[in-house]
Amino acid sequence: MAITYSGEVGKYGLVDASHQYTPSNAEETKGHFTGSVQAINDCGALDRSFTAGLYSRDGVKVRLYGFDDDADARVMWVGDADLREKVLKVKVWELDR
């Protein structure tokens, strides 16, 4: 499964993320993901990073636990996605600031 996300994310500005999901069980309700994240802030500065993590899925609801290899700070995040509604809500922590 591949999913692309796009939207405004606070101080990071416009964020676009693309994830490739690999299930670890026959029901495809959990597994890991890898991908990339790109952010463009209001000043036009561009930041790209690799992202990876774990996921669990219940129907169209997906819980994500991710890490981004950001240039300025390692970023840890937890997100809840609703695939039907096309909504992702994320809580972010900068670890190396």
C-alpha cells in the first residue's frame, strides 16, 4: 500500500509525505513503512527527510509511529489517519534541539 499526505503542519509549513507500507501479518493490519517528507515554510525554505516507522490498521483507521531524519533535528511523531476521510492528525517531537 502506498499513501501520500499533504497539508499545513504548524511551523513546518506545507508538508508533503509519501509512505510505502509493508504488512507483517496476513490480515495486513500492522507492519512498517518507509518514505520521504518534504516541507516548505512560509519563507520558502525547503527541507526534505527520510521517514520510517510502524503502523497498525483497523479498517480505514491507521495509527502511525514515525521517525524523520530531519536536517535540523531528529523528529519523532505519532499520527492517526482516516483513509476514507483523507485526514491525518499528527503530534510531533523534535528530539535533537
